[in-house]
Amino acid sequence: MGDCSHGGHRDRLRRRFEAEGLMNFEPHEVLELLLYYSIPQKDTNPLAHRLIDAFGSLDRVLDADIAALTGVDGVGYNTAVLLRLNRELFQYYARSRYDSKKRIDNCEHMGEYMCSRIGMLDREVFAAAAFDAKQREIGFDILTEGTVSQTEVQLRRIAEFAILKKAEMLVIAHNHVRGDPTPSQADRDATREICRSLSKLGIIVVDHIITAGENYFSFAMNDIMPI
């Protein structure tokens, strides 16, 4: 009876996912569903709760390395690889989705792309993507590490990168490590200074994207890019 009941629960959870996606799932339910595919016979609910308890949240479970994951009772190597794979898969998906276009004409795709490049890093970085006159990407690089307020360093590095790539336009980006992507006043001030300085070189900064994990804030989408 127990096995039949457990099988029914798995089917219900799968059908629920098929019907509505993951948005209304609790974090442990997301893990429980995912664990079905590495642990086909056992009830994965207790292990899902154990993982959340061990790391504190779903994102920290998926951020954990394989050694840390296998340190949790009940997590074997295959399960640890599956969990880690999902974090990497998101990054690969976002980058692939953007790479199929390689253009600057979609702010949403650019936001997802920047999340895939710097959103998951555990240190704060400043990056830029360069584009030609036809809005095609011609280069990407992480230019500095540190806070966005260090504009005296970043302005020089950004200018060097743009000139080297012969860029007509740039999208700049930085990440808020485990934080809210909403820009601070320092972010806004730095964006204004960067835009003003690069415009003197004939280079247009068309967006500044701030990432925080899988979330992002686009200055252009929110109509606050300096003119």
C-alpha cells in the first residue's frame, strides 16, 4: 500500500508540473520532483527537506559543489551531479538562447545572457559586451572585479575594451552577489559617468544590466539610461 501511495504522489507531482510549471511549487517540492530522476524507488521528500535544511535555500542547494552535496546523508554521486547540472544548464540555456541571435535588439535576451555569464558568480564583477553598427556582438569580457563605484578604474578598462573591439555600442553589466538587482544611487551615478565619458569617444552605451542570480535589472527596459 505504501509503495502504491508513493507512486501516486509522484504521478500527481509530475502532472501538477506539466499543468502549471514550477511557479507555485514550494522549494522542497522542486527538489523532490528533480530527485525522482536520480532516485527512482525511494520517497524523495525527506531528502529534499534535508537538503534545504543543510544549505538554507533552494538556490544554495543548486550552487553547492559536488563534494558538499555528497556530504548530505542520502545524496550519492549521481544525485549530486544532477543537482549541479541544473545550475549549469540554466547558464548554458540562457547563453545558447542569446547566441542564436547575437544581437542587441532584445533587452530581455541580453538580460538573460548577462545572467548566464556573471549572475552566478560569487564575486562582484563588471563586464561589457561590444557591438558593431549593425547591432551584432563582436566581443564580451569581464573587465574588473570589485564594486561598480570604482569608476576611475572601470572607465579606462571599458574604453580600452571598446576601442580594441572597434565597438559602436556597448552593453555594460555588473552583478550583485546574492542580492537584489535594483540599482543603487551609486550604480546610477556610475552609469551616467560611463555614458558621458564613452560618448566623447563616439561609443553609445545602450544598456546597463545588473544581475543577481537568475534575476536582472535593465536600465534600458526601465527607461532610466542616461541620455
